[in-house]
Amino acid sequence: MQTIGLAVIGAGYWGPNLVRNAQATPGLRLRYLCDLDADRARRVLGEYSTVRVSDSLDEVLADPEVHAVAIATPAKTHLPVAMAALEAGKHVLVEKPLAATHAEGAALVRAAEERGLTLMLDHTYCYTPAVAHLRELVHSGGIGSVQYLDSVRINLGLVQPDVDVLWDLAPHDLSIFLSILPEGVRPLAVAAHGSDPIGAGRACVAHLTIELTGGAMAHVHVNWLSPTKIRTMVIGGSQRTVVWDDLNPSQRLSVYDRGVDRAGAAELGEEKREQTIVSYRTGDMVAPALPEKEALRAVMAEFHAAITEGRPPLTDGRSGLRVLAILEAASASLAQGGAFLPILDSEDVAGSENAAAPEGALL
Amino acid sequence: MQTIGLAVIGAGYWGPNLVRNAQATPGLRLRYLCDLDADRARRVLGEYSTVRVSDSLDEVLADPEVHAVAIATPAKTHLPVAMAALEAGKHVLVEKPLAATHAEGAALVRAAEERGLTLMLDHTYCYTPAVAHLRELVHSGGIGSVQYLDSVRINLGLVQPDVDVLWDLAPHDLSIFLSILPEGVRPLAVAAHGSDPIGAGRACVAHLTIELTGGAMAHVHVNWLSPTKIRTMVIGGSQRTVVWDDLNPSQRLSVYDRGVDRAGAAELGEEKREQTIVSYRTGDMVAPALPEKEALRAVMAEFHAAITEGRPPLTDGRSGLRVLAILEAASASLAQGGAFLPILDSEDVAGSENAAAPEGALL
Amino acid sequence: MQTIGLAVIGAGYWGPNLVRNAQATPGLRLRYLCDLDADRARRVLGEYSTVRVSDSLDEVLADPEVHAVAIATPAKTHLPVAMAALEAGKHVLVEKPLAATHAEGAALVRAAEERGLTLMLDHTYCYTPAVAHLRELVHSGGIGSVQYLDSVRINLGLVQPDVDVLWDLAPHDLSIFLSILPEGVRPLAVAAHGSDPIGAGRACVAHLTIELTGGAMAHVHVNWLSPTKIRTMVIGGSQRTVVWDDLNPSQRLSVYDRGVDRAGAAELGEEKREQTIVSYRTGDMVAPALPEKEALRAVMAEFHAAITEGRPPLTDGRSGLRVLAILEAASASLAQGGAFLPILDSEDVAGSENAAAPEGALL
Amino acid sequence: MQTIGLAVIGAGYWGPNLVRNAQATPGLRLRYLCDLDADRARRVLGEYSTVRVSDSLDEVLADPEVHAVAIATPAKTHLPVAMAALEAGKHVLVEKPLAATHAEGAALVRAAEERGLTLMLDHTYCYTPAVAHLRELVHSGGIGSVQYLDSVRINLGLVQPDVDVLWDLAPHDLSIFLSILPEGVRPLAVAAHGSDPIGAGRACVAHLTIELTGGAMAHVHVNWLSPTKIRTMVIGGSQRTVVWDDLNPSQRLSVYDRGVDRAGAAELGEEKREQTIVSYRTGDMVAPALPEKEALRAVMAEFHAAITEGRPPLTDGRSGLRVLAILEAASASLAQGGAFLPILDSEDVAGSENAAAPEGALL
């Protein structure tokens, strides 16, 4: 197995998790933990570590034994840090969101693609056994056609100094949606409502409503002020509906063979529909056995595999760009009082020379 | 105790509950169960009852021993049935919603007020021990100022032939909100998003976002297509936050002494707010002991008390009108793609001669 | 359908449920509610009922239109009341336990069998959809061989004036065990531990351990002093294990394809067993869809069917006798400090002339 | 702060947790991870560690920089390993159970006391915030007098090669009981029932009933075969009852102001007790806010503090001996069919010259 030398950049909230999992991943060799505050980096590593500490990104990027970096710095620094890494020829794993704006994210995607380097998002949830199972269920047709999605991610959360609750939490839900939606179903428009009841200067509670190809609706509720912690997602399908409760380790997924049928509704004229017979199925519920494994370990393994196999990772830069497109449209909707706004098609933008223009129009 | 002779009109889904509870309420004397389908009414009463069956509303209203009626017929019939009862001098208890439109509801309120008759809404949830406790907590200042409300009412529900999920389920949430909100906090505007993924011809999943006086936001999620049943409401306050889980009989209310403080945020300039220190309280949680009693029994007792004491009931006609005002604005928002629309002030409308005009403008 | 005239005897705690369900059961015609306290009986029936009240058992039994009685009086009165009914030629449905002692119960079984009358126990739980499903699962071999049973029935319960917690609550668990155990597996011996920490004069907390044919163990925990209410039963099998949580209406039964295998253990000598490889299966969990219906309705239907079809009901007198045999042995074990004591074989006793002798020896 | 040099002995199931927490504890300096299988020890430390690996206990004990050892080897090796460490003048932290027999454990206690060395049990649960809170509640009189204890610890657990389920799991429950029981309340006798339905050669399901000073009863249910994981403990008191659900991180402790009173029961004659009025209190429930911290961190801190302060740790050798006394009596009861057997008073035994004799009599 090819050994990839790695540096972790950022020793704050998430960095220690990257350090721990990088050390446990075959094929990765952790060379540095880099932070402007070297003492903080030293505390993270502890007194028993052989990993080097550096407070200089330049030093780290200059080391030929560093082939890749994992970036866990604040979102607004992602562009300069990741760009420097790419320009130094390093592969990049970056925390969500990819960048502070879609334009910045597009610049990173282009830079990586031009150089043939791996640019991967640490959308950790996409690597959980639950999401892997969900994706397989949806893609295999096991739930039928997707009728609605509903995600709730609420908690007594840290009010972030630089982002609102939408940019802080919703990237999780959006990256999961994008990861499980079947081919051909994509977000078209988004409406957002939010409030700031504690005077924090930014939304602390927010609701996103997303219109998908085909008319299905996805909804996200994120909230920093809830005394109870809830992390559930429902994927309603025409054949089955799945409930994912991430805080119930003994039964994370519940697959209900239950639903509403409207036989023949499509063939009937509008005026007849009201009389159509609706039938209910109330079959069994199956909770599939899922392995318990740390998702971040799988993130690290995928990063290594994408680099050594020269293929795009499951959550590549473009997936991060798609999340940014939704977030930007949502922010614009929030500012405009909740109207539906179209979501940029990231496929076009990523390659365009002047990526910044379209979403500038949105804001 | 003064005996009030009662007739129940409508022997469908809810009528049997009215019959059972009316029979068990001191001071009420059930005289008739009235339904166009007399056989259905007979089946509801069973073979051992001395209560009379009638298929004629006229017959029932002509009986001087009938002082009041409880109406459990479809919403679109509320206007003619309730109006006939009021014109015959009977007090009226009516199922939610008060009527099919705000204008119709306003006509009923005026008719009752002109005649000095009791017009009461069967907003059953408002009479549960949980809501009574919530109301007391909020009104006494026990939770501080209201920061947000969030209600989820989802289930595999019957697709109604005549109303969408909003008109079917949201009256519960809205009447509860109105019942517990403190003096001076009222709904100002509403935005609604909905979808009909099964082709039922009406929204089966819907989200309401309501702006309240003072900037707090209330949100309602109603859904006929969910395989799991959830009925929770969160009332977030500056001092405490309450979670009501109506499906957890052993712990319906959980009062959290937990929250986020932003000391001094109000006094700081906008640019300073980001640096303000946010502090978290994580105190104990208290689940108050609540009596287990059937709410509909309390509805019946309140109906009797309001009639004999000549006072407005807790959920009078105007409370029903306020619910209709929100529903109409929500329907209009749904039709217009989710923009915020203002909510009629029911106090003015109820007394105006031409009530129909304003909300016509909305649609 | 043949109409069976019925009288309910006893208007206390359970009687109203019998009255309500008898009235709703096709083929049953409720003639009387009989109680020494006629006012109490009148209050149970309410002001709208055509059912007669009587305070005389003789009067009721003398009425030729009464073909059957349902007895909900205290356990110590079951012998005289039920015997009088049987001697008057009436079929009998009796609350659990069948009688105050095994000898009394045996006398009732003999009396009913001699006269060809139906004697049925109201072991309500045995008629729930959950137990019906459990029985089918176990009898069909779906869980493999039964390895252990564990039942917990705890609550803040009424301290009964005449019985301890064992006699009050354990009849439920024991009748369910007997109802679901496969042919050939029966209780052989029982040990009981109990305590009376509040000085009530009788055990308020008790644990039963029952040895079954084949070496499996059943355990019952009953408790009047628990602030939380738990009603769970686990049936561990070699192939599957079922957990029944009666307080979780959305998922009463959970069937786990999960367990421990010991391949080849049987063929190995004792000294080798420790090295045998134990393998774990962690397959999916299935929660079967169950209808929601009131079990007491099914009790009434079975009573009617057994009478009119001339066949033994599912929970016949002998099933009540088997429960008494376990309870008597458990009480004796309790008195003797928890040693295992053999359980009478009710099949022999029921037919013997002098049934009282054997269990007298136990006490 | 005085630095204590530490060696962890045993790199199996629990050793890695000791390594991780020792490294994070101020004042502890991890010198060695020692295991007969040096490769296993190397894998535990990983590729980035400066901690030394050794496969020689002698080498480790000869190092003057090692002042203390933490032992995580199989129970039957505790005597030789811990004794060697004590004889080398090292302080000892040992996994539960203290030793394979009470006699062996007593020998270790004597050896440590004679040398003035710290001998501490890693009864991890005793260091959780939940148990600390429970202990304070009980000792402060907050729950009144203890009426009953009930612990359930069931799971699909590894069938251990050398111990039965009682010795594997019950030490947790017993050490917690001993840690929270008030002064003067101690276990007097124990009865045990067990079964081995899978032919494992040892009990896989077991129930312990323990009689306490004052008549209260404690019960423990341990089970390796349960498909569901339950870890709950109920401490019933005359004033309040506490339920601890260790698998519910958002509400581990629930303190119920709920119970049964029997006013005056004590003063009444036996024959009058049945008529005494029993009253129920159904007050609020309080779930105290508890910090989330890793208990093993607190174990390490206590080990360091006990050594440097020269005081007995919270879970000293004698606490481990008390657990062994109950386990040995329970095993004897299991072998004898479940009769109650007295529990050795560990205070006497620990100091006696010939500790082995008494419990030999039990077996």
C-alpha cells in the first residue's frame, strides 16, 4: 500500500479528530499538525507523540514528504489555505463548507481539476453506515420514488462567531441529501426562513424548503437554541419510508413498508381525483443491522484511496460546490423574506471563467 | 346545577366522542343524536341507549328541551347548521375549523354575539392538562419571553376529501399557539410551503412559518404521509424551554432550565455583537406531574359553564376566527409560492358588516 | 347468530370495562349489571342505559334470559359466585385469578365440566394482537427453541387490601407464558423472593424464577412501588428473540434475528466446551404490523363463540388452574425463603376427587 | 504536582482505555505498556507513540521510574501480577474483580496495607457523574430511606472463556450498590438463580436477590443473551425514587417525587394493617443536569490523588473485597439451587491470618 504523507492544518474543534483518525488509517502517515498557535497544536498531540508541530503553513507545504493536507480551519480561510496547498501540489481534504462563497469554492475546484489533484470534502455523515445504507436503498429503488425528505438537526449549539445556523449546520443535511438522491433528482429552488430571537446578529433558528426535480419537497430544520438534541431524517418514498434517528444507536434506521397509495390518480381528470380511493399499506418495519464504525475513519480511507487510485472521491469538490449553491440561494431567500429562489447548477459554474457573476446576481 | 339539554349533530368520526363525553358530563342532558343517516346514528348509540335518534335538524331545533347543539359535521356545513341553531336560539359548540372561510366564521360570531348565545370551538387540545400547564407557565413569566415555537404533527393520516393537510391538522397547532401566547404577542404574517407528492390534488405535507409580534417565529409541520406518528411542540423562552411530547404519557412536558444568554447584546452596536460573549445555562429539567384526564370532558364542562354563567368560553368564536385568519393567509401564501402574507386582525373583522372583502383580497 | 343473554357481576374497577365491551359484542345481550351496591352499578351504567340494575345475584341467576355471567368481584368471592352460576346452569367468564386457591379453582373446573358449561378466564392479555403474534411465532418454530423468558410489570400500583403483588400482577405474566409456550414445555418448579419495604403487611415487590421443561428459565418481576411504568417481556429463542413492549404502541413487538450460537457444543466433552467458538448473529430486526384492537372485545367474542360452538375457549378453566398452581407454589417459596418448589400438575388434580390435599402439603 | 510513573499491564480489551486515559491525566507519566504479546501492545500504541513496549513484567517492575501499575489482565492472574507489583513497592490499580477468589483478594489487601501502598479497584461506574449524584442524593437523605434497588444489565455479550455472567457483569452493579448505600446499610445474604440455555458450560443469564440491613431488597439481572441492551438501575426510597438509565445521555437520572406512603403502619397491630390508608404522591420529576465526562479519566485522577495524598481511594481494595464476598456467596447459592446464603463480612476477613477458611466453607 502506497504511503501518503499527511499534514493536518488547524488544531481547533475538529482538528483533533482528524489527527486521531489519520493516525489509525493504514496508508496515511501523519507528518505534521500545523496551527498558528503551536501550543494548542502541542496540547492536541499530547506528550507522547512523535508527530511534528508547526506554526508555518509554508514550512509544511515545502516538505516533500507531505503529499496531502487535511484542513480544519475556519471557513473563510479555506480559499487561501487550500489554494496554497493545491499550488504546492498537495491533495486536499477540507472541512465543510468547501469555502465561504460559491465563487471561492469554484476556484478551488478548477485549481484541483487543472492540476489533477484530489479535492475532497469531509462530509463526514456521508460515510456513516446509515447513509451508506440509505443511499443503497434509494438508488436500488427499494423505497420507490422519493416523495419527500425531512431533516431535523437541533441542539443547544454554540453560536458561531462568523456564520449563521444555516451555514453551520445545514451543510450536513444538504450533503446527505445530495449523497442519497437518485440520479436525475436535484434541488431546483430553495426558500429559507430564519429568526434571531436572542439578538445574536445572525439566524439561530432556520427552516429550509427545497423543491426537487419531479415536485418532491425537502425540508431542513436547524436550530442552535433547542434544549433537546434531535437528529432525524425521514425519506418518504412511494414504496417505503425510512426514518433515520442518529441518536438511537440500537435502531438508527427504520424502514417502514407503509404508505399511501392513490391507484389510478394519474389517469383521472382533475375533477375526479377527489373521489379516488386512497389505500393505506401498514406492513412490517425492518431495522437493518448496521455496523458500528467511526465515519471519519472511512473518510480518511476514501481520501487515501482516491489519491492512490487517481479517481474522484465520493464527496469530491463538486459535491461541496453543490452544497454552497444551495446555501447561497438560501441566504438570499432569507434576506428576501422567504421567497423561492433558483439554485445554481454547479456543473456549469465550476468550469466557467467568471464564476462569481451568477450568484452575485442572487444576492 | 342547571341542566342543559343537548343535541349532537353528526354521527361520523368525531360525533361518538361527543356523545360519550356529553353523557358523562354533569349538567348536560343528551336529548338527540342527529344525522342524515339515521342508521349510522343508531349504530353509534348502540342497542342499550335511551337517547333519541333523528335525521331532521329541524325537528331537533324545534324541540324546546334542546338548549344547545354540538356540531360534528363537515366544515363546509358549519355555516348553515350552526346558523340555523343560533337562529333557533340554541347555544353552539362546533368542531374545528369554525367554518370553511373567515367570512363565514365572522358571520357566525356576529350572529351569536347579537343574540347573546354561546358560540364555542371544540379546540380539544386547549383543554388538555398539558396545554393548561403550558399556558400557566408562559403567562406567569416562568419561561421568560417567548423566543420560538415549533410544532410537529405528522402521521399516516387519512387524506381528506375536502381539505388539505393544512386545514385538517394545523387548526390544532394554531389554536394551541393562540391559547398559550402571552398577552400582546400575536401572529402577524405567515408563509406556507406544501407539496402533494402522491397526486392527491391537495397538499399532503406542509410547513407554516409564522412571524409573531416582537420577532419570534412559530413553525408548524403537518404531514399525512409519515409512517411514524409525532406530536411534539417546543416553546423556547429566554428563561426556560418547554418540550411537549403528547405521545409520551409518562412525561408529556419537560421544562428545561437551559438556554443561551447574550448579556448586553442589546446595548452593543451592530459591529460589536459578534464578539459578545454567549453563555450557556444547563440546569435541571423538571417534568411536572399532570393529571390524566380526557380533554373532551373538560370541553363539555366548559360549554356547560359558559352557558349557565353567561360568560365567553375559553375557546370562543373569536378564537376560532383567529385560526381561520391564519389558515386563509397560509392558503394564499401556499398558492403564491411561499411569500409572507399578513394575517387579518380578527377583532376588526368580526364586527364589520362586509367581512368577506378583506380575505377575498388575499386570495 | 345465537344471542346469549349476559349479566355482569361486580361494578367495581373492572366491571365497567366488561359492561362496555359486552354491549359492543354481536351475539351478546347484556341483561343486568349486578352489584351489592346498586347505586354504584347505576353510576356505571349512567343515565342513558336500558340495562337493568340488580343487587341480588339470586334474582339474576333466576332469570331464564340470562345464559351466562361475567364475574368481576374480589378473588375470594369467585368460588361462591361462580359455583352458584354454574349450579344455575349459566356459563361463566371470570376475572383472574380463577379462585383464591387451587383447590377452589379445581372445584369450579370440575363443576363446569360435569355440567358441560363454559368456564372461561378473562386473561385479557392473551387476546391482544401482540400475544397472538407471539404465540404464532413460538408455535411455528420461528424463534427456534425457547431459551429464556423475562417479564417486567412494574408501576406505582394500588396496594391491594387482600392480595400481595404476586397474586395481583403475576397472573398476567403467567397466563401469557402458558399461552405462548410450545407444546411440551411447561413450568416445573418456582422460586420466589419478595419484600415489603413500606410495611404493607404483604409483598409489594417480588421476583419469580421458574424452571421450565428442558432447562430454560422464566423470570417475572412485579412491583407496586415503581415510579415508572414498565411492561416488557422478552422471549429468547435459539433462532430469534422477541421483545414485547406493551407501552410502545408504535412498536410493540421487535423480532431480533440476533443471538449466540455454540456450534457443536452438544457433541463436545465438558472439558472442551470452554474452547468452543461462540458466534454471534446480528441480523435485522423486524417489527411486525399489528392491528390495534381492544383485547377485551376479543375476550367477549371468544366467550360467545365457545358457548355457541360448544368448545373450550382459548383460556379455559384449566388454564386458570395452571396459573393458580404456580402462584401457590410461589407463595410457599416466598414463605420458605426462596427455595425452588415443584409446581402441581393441574391436569391430574382437576379430575381428582380430593383436589385440596396436594397443595395443602405445599403450604 | 508530583509526577507518578505508570505502567499499564495488559493490552487486551480494556488496556487501550487505560493507556489513553493515563496519557491524558495530569501528574501521570505513562512509561510502559506491558503485554506477553509485544506486537499486540505495539498495535495498541500505534506508530506515533513514545511509550515503551515490554513483554516482561520483571523488567517493568525493576524500573525505578515506574511508581505504579494499572493491571488489565484476566482475573485469575490478578493475584500473581498485583502481588509482584506490591512486593516491588508499586502502587496498584486493578481491573474488577480484585481477584479470582475472596481469599486471594484478601491477601492482596493485606499486602498493600502492610506496605502502605495504594491498592485501588477500577470500578469505573463509581466515577461517573450519575453515580456521584446518586451517592450524594442517598447519603444526604434526599430519597429518604432506601426501600429497594433494582439493576438490569443485559446485552448481547461476549461469552467469557473463564467466568460466568455473574462474575463478568455483576461486579459493576455490586460496586455501584456498595458505593451509594448509606452508612449502616449493608448486604447480609444473597440468593442467585442462573441458567445456561446455550450449553456454554456456565450461567449466561442470572438473577441475584440481596437482602440488606433493614429488610430492603436489591436485585440484579445480568444477561449475555439479550438482543437489546439495557442498563438501568432503580433506587426506591421512602421520599423519592431515582431511575438511572445509562443509555439515555440526555436524561440519565430521573428523580421522582413519587411514592407510596403508609401513615401510621408501624404503630398499628398486624390485624389492622390491611385497613390502613395508603396514600400516593405523584409529584414532579427532576432530571438533574450532569456533566458529560469520561469516568475513566476520573479513575486515573483519583489513583494519582490517593497515591500523592497518602489516603485510601474511593474504591479501595476493601471495596473490591466486599464485591468478592457477594460474588462468592452468590456462586454458592447458584450451585445450591437458589437458597439465601450469608455474605462474609470483609472487614473481619481482610485482617485475619487465615482468610481462606471461611469462604471455603461456603463452597
